[in-house]
Amino acid sequence: MNKRANTAVLQIKSLNKSYGALSVTDDVSCELYPGEIHTLIGPNGAGKSTLIGQIAGWIKPDSGAIYLGNEDISKMSVAKRSRMGLGRSFQVSSLAMELSARRNVMLAVQARQGSSFRFWKAVDTDQSLIVEADEILKKLHIDDYKHVVAAELSHGKRRELEVACAMALKPKVLLLDEPMAGLDPSSTQGLVEFLLKLKETIPILLIEHDMDAVFKLSDRISVLVYGKLIFSGSPEEIKNSSDVKSAYLGED
Amino acid sequence: MISTPRIMTREKIINTGLLCLLCCAAIAAYFLDQGYYVNLISRIVVFAIAGIGLNLALGFGGMVSLGHAAFFGIGGYIAGISSQHFLDNTDVLLGLSGTNQMLTIWLITIIVNAVLALLIGLISLRTTGIYFIMITLAFAQMIYYFAISWPSYGGEDGLLISERNQLFTIATDNELFFFLICFSLLIFFLWISSRIIHSRFGAALEVARMNHVRLATVGINPFPIKLVAFIFSAVITALAGALFADLNRFVSPDMLSWQMSGEIIIFILLGGLGRLLGPVIGATIFVLLETFIGGYTEHWKLFLGLFLLATVLFAKGGLMQIIAGKKQHE
Ligand SMILES: Nc1ncnc2c1ncn2[C@@H]1O[C@H](COP(=O)(O)OP(=O)(O)OP(=O)(O)O)[C@@H](O)[C@H]1O
Ligand SMILES: [Mg+2]
């Protein structure tokens, strides 16, 4: 893989964030290159979700910069970043719970089409939304659930639905916060295969605790402990690193 | 919960039935020479329109505005002030004479309230929850006290409208004709708000209420969506205010009071939050209690309170949920 800095799709430059005396992001720099899955692992409370939050725009870093392609997105709103091409899923699902799975994806399709100030035509018969939403649901093997309201989906299915919504945005980058948590083994297998295919077109910054999935998926793994990136390398290097073992893997 | 288009039709049938009932009741009352009751039904209809306006913001957009009386009252004052200047043959502002034509008055009401709602919305929608409630209330109270202390238009006493404004050459003095004007506008705004709610804009608005994090995550900024809905909402409520002034031939600061804001919220809560016909049902119950229990005791609001309590405790979706079932989303 060519790792010249200017090819990075997503670039985080010396990001810092602390809550009072607690430093949750401590001078973190990392990149995401085309075609790869870069996984962040680390113990609970290491600051992984906070990092994703800063990239997506919900949490304001104290200092540092975030680049999507060549563009500094650190000052943009959440919605603007999404439109620029950041797709994400949450550790705790954040969906329109009263709407069906299909309607959740349709909203994302609508957002991508940039057409939310249309006041007249009915959405529920809008083929340009339905067809595309159904295609995405099918790709993620959750089209059986398309008429089920999000509130009645299992936690696992909600995560998959969030990935589907992110896909509908045709993002340049995906940020996935523990997408496998709560999935049964066969769904996990399905999602692993899906992500492996997907990374060819959309690079993924992944947070995941399921180490089997992590080793199957990752091109590169970075270890975050107390807000600091202590190690970054291939899955093989991670397995063989004694630092990582003592700091993280050993605790498992 | 799998969506069943059948229930939608059931709700539609119930909606149509209720509207027909309202219309027939007014016509029957008119031909039985009961002008008083025709006006009473017009009162229901006008309140319902005010509620339909607020329902867009509150029911569908989740914006708990305690300041919609500002729009309702300003609509009323525009009708009253314009009529006064027309009858006195004086200018409202430099060179701008009064009119008694409803269409012109409505147009002015729309413009003035859209601008006002834009300003209030720009400030208040930066906040949520209790702060939003307080800011909308504060704006309405400012306008209320302004109206009270402005002697040229009656101040505390309000302003009499000696002749109802005119729609073309229709005899608006006739109870039935006036009712039909109100009723047509009710149908019109029901239709408009139904279209809006089911449109792409409506989808975004409902998600702004359900989960603004989701909306921003797909790339739609909730703020402009809510702002536009707030403006639509204000304009519809303001038009109801203009009709209300003509109906009563009177406009007073009461229309601008926080109690009025509260009553519009009550119409919605009684009928069903975020239900298309909720405000119609709520306004009907309100006016019936006001008239019939209010005829026996001036403490009728105690009964209103009990009724509201029962609705909130036992039928969160309002009466609409009891008759038509739960609100359905595909
Ligand atoms: N708003 C906040 N105020 C104060 N502390 C916070 C806040 N948000 C997060 N934290 C703290 O920051 C640390 C990092 O949290 P974060 O959710 O990023 O961890 P994580 O690596 O995602 O953990 P997990 O694996 O459990 O999801 C935690 O100690 C958490 O308690
Ligand atoms: Mg986390």
C-alpha cells in the first residue's frame, strides 16, 4: 500500500481533547488510506468513541485538525461533514425509532439527493427513494425487516440498519463504532464479508471489540490507551507486540 | 408493528366523517334559525385552524411553543386595525390606507407573521426544551404588553370591529356564509398540512422531532427545517387570528395572552398530538365544555382541566387515538 500522506482519505492531525483533568484524546494523529480497514482497539474508556465523535463533529476538540481528502473539516457542522462524505454508525444506535427500517434509509437517500425542502410530493410512494433504499437493505441482508419500525429491531439489526443509512449517503469514508456488538454469529459473519467487499470502494475506520472480526477485517490496527495511540501496525505485528499484549490483549 | 395501509383509510374515513358532521351541524343550525350555534361552530373551526398551525410546530416538529398567541393576536389586530382605518378613512401608516378586504388582510397577516416568526425562530430555535418554551413565551409577553400600552388601538380594552371585513362581495355578516369561509380555510389548511407532513420536508421535520442526531448524521441540518416549519406554523395560526377577530367583531390583548397560547396547546393535546385532525377534535371539546359547562358555572375550566388530565393519563395520543387507533408510520 502506498502510504504517502497526501493520499490519505481521512487524516487526523495531533488531536487533543480533555474533560477536566482527564485527557481522552492525547495528541492523536492517524490516517485512513483508500482501500483499507483501519481498526482502533483499546480498553473501555480509552477514548475511541470520543475520537469518532470529534471526527463526526459532535465533540469539539481542544486542538488539532481533521482533513477529509484535502479539506479541513474541523470547523464544519455535523450535517455538513456528513454531506462531505463522512458516514457513520453509533456505539449506541441513533435511529428514528418510530420509523420503519426502510423509512430510515429513505431519509438518508433523500438527504444525499439534497432535496429536503420539497413540500408537496408524498414520500411514501416516492420510487426514487424506495428503490434505492430497498437495494441497500438487500445488500446488507436486512430487507426482511424493511417494514419493521426501528424500535422493534434487535440491537444487532439496528446496527446493521445504521450501516445501511450510512451507505445511502454514498460516503467517502465510513466510521463504524462497534458494528458487531450484539450481532449473532451468522450476522457477524455476514457483516464481515460485507465490509471486506465494501472497503475496496469505501475505506473504513472501525472500532471493534470482537477480536476474531478485528483480525479478519483489519489491514491496520491502532491501539488506544488512556487517549494515547500507543501502537499502530498490521494484525501480525499487533499479535506479536508485547506492549499491546500487556496493555490490552492480555486483559481480555 | 407492520404497517397496514387499511388503518390509514380508517383514519381518513373518520376524518371525513367528523368534518362532514361539523359542516352539517352548522348548516342545520342555520336553517333552524340558530345563528348563535352557527357562530359557535365557526368558533370551533377557527380554533381548529389555530391548532393546525401550532400542530405543525408542536405535534410534528416537537417545538413546544408557548408563544403562538403572539401570532394569533397579531393576525387579529391586523384585521381590526385595517378595518378601523378603512371605516374612519384614515391611513394605517404614511400613505397606506386601511382595507376591509379579507384577501388583502390575510396577505398582510401572512407577510407580517412570517417575518416575525423568522425573527423569533432564529433566536428561539437555537435552544431546546424549557429554554425554547421560555423564549417563545417571553416574545409573546412582550407583544402582549405592547398591545396593552398602545392606546390608539384600544389598549387594554381592545378594539371593536363595527363591520366584518369582506371577502369579495360575500355577505360576511351572514352566519352561514362566514362559517363557510372559515370551514373552507379549515379544509384548505388540513390539506396543506397533510401534504407538508407527508412530503420530504415533513419526513425531515418528523425526524428532527424524533432524533435530531439522526437527522444531522444523514446530512440534514435540523435548524433550517425547524425554522421553516415554525414559520408555516405561525402563519396558519395568525390567519386563524384574523378570522377570530372578524368572527367576534372584536380583538383584544386577550388574544395575545399566554393563556391563549396554552389553550391552543390544549386543543392539540385533547385531540391528539401530531394527528392531522387532532386540533379539530380538541377545539370541539374545548368549545363544547366552554359553552355548556361554562353556561352553568364560571369554573368550567376545572372540568377542562379534569378532561385534559384524563386525556394525558389514559389516552396519551388524545381522543384521535381512541377513535382511530395509534398513529401509523410506514
Ligand atoms: N462528556 C463527558 N464528560 C466527561 N467525561 C467523559 C465525557 N464523555 C466521555 N467521557 C469519558 O471519556 C472517556 C472515554 O470515553 P469513550 O466513550 O470515548 O471510551 P471508549 O473507548 O469508546 O470506551 P468503550 O470501549 O467502553 O466504548 C471515558 O472515561 C468517559 O467516561
Ligand atoms: Mg465507545
